[in-house]
Amino acid sequence: MAYGVAMALAVGLGLPIAVLAAATAQGKAAAAGMESIARQPEAFADIRQVLLISLAFIESLVIYALLMFLLLMGKLPAVVVQ
Amino acid sequence: MGEEHVATIFNAIRAIPGFQHINPGVPASWFVIIALGVVCALGTRRMQRVPSGLQNLVEWAYESLASFIERLMPEGGRRWTPFLGTLFLYILVMNVLGVIPGFVSPTANLNMTLSLALVVFLTTHVVGVAHHGGIGYLKNLAGEPLILAPLMLPVHLITELARPVSLSVRLFCNIFGEDKVVGSLIMIGALIFNAAHYTLPLPLQLPIVLLAIFTGFVQALVFLMLSASYIAGAIEGGH
């Protein structure tokens, strides 16, 4: 029973924790990007490219957590109603 | 992610003996290949100096891709336009195909994205070895101060091995996850009035479908940018 509880908590909480960290990091990256665009508007294309790559790298970490979620979702023990 | 019987327009292929358990994404990818090939063939026949119509569209697409890739890869970028541009268009159309009812995204399958990532992986290493020679390429992997080679070489090797994994998993999970979200919203929208015994399904999934189209475009763009930077890194080799 403890295994089921632990598994359910892991499945439920793993992805949101990853999302928390990634949202913070992406917010910082986007803020830095916007600030640099404001300082130098003619470099917009280069900054946009680096910003998108950085956001995609951070997002891919959340996607790994989503992959774990998808793998574990089928392994949850069945609910027994007593 | 078990065996799911997806109803697509290509299910008729299952009638052919030998094709019975084919994944629905595989004939969808054939469809994308044939459709892109037909559009490009029609756009480049009887080419005129001042383009119009389909030739204009094809030339605009090629020129945008060529200039974008040229900015990504400072040396010899335009030469890579056929390979990287085809990769981008193929992935883009495959990602967006799932939005159309009756079709399924081939990239919602890890096999498809892994094969695309492996193509890029092999390209980077073959190009790197061809450019620098075998020993030179290993020296690039070892890093700048040669004393640190026993430390840097495993780090760089693991980085190189992690790249196809991250490319494939990123593309697969983004598209597959979006498909699942849209599917769940369709189910919620269909069942939302069930408690009141109405059978009026609401199209709750429409905003998320727009987001899925946008995600498909962004993921194709990210795949292109990362592949271009990996290939450029293998060519110039400086760390």
C-alpha cells in the first residue's frame, strides 16, 4: 500500500515540481532577453534566436519529466474500493 | 502509451496483407513526403525568371529558409539549406498534420523522432570527421588544454550522446503531449453536459488546437536551430 501511495505522489508531484523550476528559469531568460532588446532594438533577430534556443533547452527538461510521467502513468496500482 | 486503435484516414492500408499492424503514423509520413514532393515539383516546372503563383511561394519558402540557415551557420550556411530546409519542412508539416481531423502526427511516435535525430547525429559526426580528419576530430572532442583531455573527453562524449536523445525526446513529447491534451479536452467537452443529461458537446479544444499548431511550428524551428548549431559546431570545431 505504501508503494501505491508513493507511486501516486511521484506521478502527481514530479511534473509540477519540474514545471516550477522551469517557469522560474524561463522567466529569467525572457526578462533578460526583453531587457537586451530594449537596450539594442536593432539586434532583435539575433536576440530572438538565442532566446528561443535557451527557452527550448529549459523546456526540454520539463519534457523529460513529462516523459517520466507518461511512463509511470500506466504503472499506477488499481484503485480498490472497499 | 500502449496499443491504441487510432481511427485515421489511412486505416484502409491495413487491408493489404502484411500491413495489418502498421502504425498509423507511417502512412501519414508517406503522405507528407508525397504531398511536399508534389508541391515542390509543381512549383518548379516551367520556371520563369519572374516567378508567379506556386513558383513564387516555393521560392519565398526557399529564400526564407536559406537566409535563416545562413544566419545560423556563419560559414557555408547556404550549402546546408537543402538538408536542413527539408528537415524543417518535413517536421513542420508532420507536426501540424495531427490537427486535421482524420490524420495523425507521425512525430507523435518516438520511432519517427528518434530516426530524425539519428540522421542529424550521424550527419554531424560524419561531417566533423570529413572536415578535420579522425584524429583532429578526437582532438576537438578532447578540448583546448590537452592536459585536461582525460577529464574533458568523457564530458564531451556524453554531451554528444545526449544530443540525439534530447532532440528526439523533446520533439516527441511536445507533439504527443499536445495530442493528449487536445484529446482530453475533446473528451471533457463531449461529457460536460452529461450530468444534466444533455448531449451537447462543446468544442473546448479549439484554443488548445491553435496552441498545438503554434507548438508544432516552434518545435520544428527549435529542431532546425539545434541541428544547425550542432553541424556548425562539428564543422568549425572550436570549443
